[in-house]
Amino acid sequence: MNNKFTYTIKRTRFDENYNPAENTRITTNFANLARGVNREENLRNTLIMMNNRFNSLAHWDNPHNDRYAVELDIISVEMNIAQDSASFPVIEILQTHIVDKKSGGASCRYRRQ
């Protein structure tokens, strides 16, 4: 019996258009925000809250609290044990990007894993 493990890594942007996959665990907070009738509003409010909080923490060169934007990617890893079986989710982590709107781009990228 030869069971090779294969992995699939997927990157999904977490923004107001985010739609969780069907196999995303219901315990994933970001996925729960993106379900239901008010999903876009929930996502938009969450992103605004994160941006506001980050800007309030980076106040020394940010007098109007609008210089930075937080962008998130969801990195998902799925594993397949047997070639003919369905894959299953192993882990999801967030990759964070801090965009400096004053300098015109993602001059500061911060990865937290």
C-alpha cells in the first residue's frame, strides 16, 4: 500500500467580497462574518475596524489616522492522503499586509504566522 501525501496551498483575499468555501470550518471567525444576509456589511465593518485600530496605533506620523490600510490573505492548506480520496483542510492562517497609502503602496509588509 503506497499512500502518498499531497498538499494544496490556496491564497484567498479577505475583503468585503470574501466568500468562505463550503468546507471551511464553522468555528472560523472570519468565515462566520462572511455568512448570512448581512455578510458584505459585516465584512466591510470588520475591515474598517481593523484599519481604524491600526491607524490609531501608528499615530506618530499619521495625524489624520488614515495613512495605513490592513490587507489580509487567508492561506489554506489541504491534504490528500490517497490519490483517489477527497482532500481535507489542515490549517488556515492569516497573512497580513500593511499598505502605506502615503508612499503609494505596500512599502511595509508585515507577515505574521
